[in-house]
Amino acid sequence: MDSSGLGVRRAVGFVAPALVLIGIFLVFPALWTLYIGITNYQLTGAAAANPQVVGLDNLVEAVRDPLFTNSVWLTAMFVLFSAVIGQNVLGFLLAWLLRSVSPWLRRTTEGLVLLSWILPSTVVAFLWFAVLSRDTGTLGLLLGQPETSWLVQYPMTSLIVFNIWRGTAFSMLLYTSSLAAVPPSQLETARLVGASGWQTVRDVVFPHIRGHVLTNTLLISLWTANDFTPFLLTSGGPNHQSEVLPVLIYRQALEGGQLGYASAMSMLLLVGNLAIALVYLRLLRRRP
């Protein structure tokens, strides 16, 4: 019997249901994706009934595909500007400013920001479609430019603004919690010595919340890189100008029927996610 007093068999019994669910819904789909990624498996036709192993051909073709490289660039831009910069900065600013307001105003603001996060993605996407659409769109009418089709003329900018609005709540809540761990005495000392707001954040606050910042950045980066919501707004258009990787993979798999090729792209996206995670984990292990 181990130190917890459970025993090996009982301990295994407790975690077995979780392991079974992980195996069914995570491990098996991942292994299946890896397998069909090295085949010419298609949605219809002869290759659907009898797929052939093609090795690394799909991966090589994906790397050489202009649509794939375009999607990689758009995905990197989407993650950088909407998550790493947008959600991070706005979430921290909201958490920092809400420290000094009255409790009712803080709770009201947090509730409104959280509402944008808990609403279903489809609902939020169609709300924003109504805001950004041509002729009857709310934004165009407010600016006196009803003829502007924001999702067509500025597709990536629209997606970036949408994702900042959509995902800032998580960053705000995490930073609100982490700021509570900063000793008030140090903040008061910084104020007494005449430190500016930026100096206080840099020299007093950031050393205490560094781990939270990196954890938040890791999570929102991975969520944004794998987000399919842009498809609901632009479907990757116009002319592939907003076709981030999840949208491209979907279109190759279900619209084009190239399941093997799309799975190879998914493998490359997975490798990219792992690389991002390793970078952040390495930074987390470093001492400030």
C-alpha cells in the first residue's frame, strides 16, 4: 500500500474512467489522424474504400502548397495580434483599472465582459456579422458608411477585433486573480517613491505575476491557433484572405474531400502547437 493508503488497485480504479475517456476522445482520434495523414484517404471515390499509404507525400505537398503557407502566415498574424497582444494587454488593463473602482461597478463590468465569453460561438459570430455587414450593419450606420462591407474589405482586421472582444474575458479574470497576490505594501512603496504606472507594473507587479502571464499567453495562443469561429464570419474569404489553418483544413477535408491531405495539415498544426507549448514551458521554468 502506498503512502496515501489507497493501494495500487484502488488508485488505478479511481483514474481508470478518466483514462478511458482520454483514450476514446483524445488518444484514438489523434492516432487515427496520424494514420490517415500518411494515406491518400478521400471522402468519396475509390480512395475512400481502399486508401493507399503514401508516406510523407502529403506533408511535402502541404509545405509546398501556397494555400498552406498563406494560412500559416494568417494564423500567426491572427494569434499574435488578437491573442498575444490584444487579449493579453486589454485583459490586464481591465483587471488593473478595476482594482480601484467601486465593487458594484467592478462586478457589472466583469459580468458584461464575461458574457461575451460564455455565449456560444455561433451566437456571437452572427451578432458580429450583423454589426459588420454591408448596408444594414450597425458599425457602418454609426460611422455613416453603410456601403462598407467590413468582412470583405478588411477580413483579417475584422477577425482580430472580433477575437479580442471575444476572448479578453479569460485574460481579465486570470489577471484579476493574480493581481490579488501582489503585496499591497509594495504597491504603496512604489507610489510613495513616485514610480509611474508603467514602472510599478514593470518592477513590482510583473515579477509577481510572471507565471500567470506566461500561462495565460500559452492558453490563449493555443485556443486562437485552433479556433474555427472565423469560418462563421468569413468562410476564409474573400480569395483566401482570412483562411486561417483550421478553416483551410476543414475546406480541404469536407469541401474538397481530401481527408488524408487535410490530416497531414492537421499534423503540421499539431507540431506547431507543441512547439509553442515547449517555448512557453521553457520560459516558465526560467527564474525571473
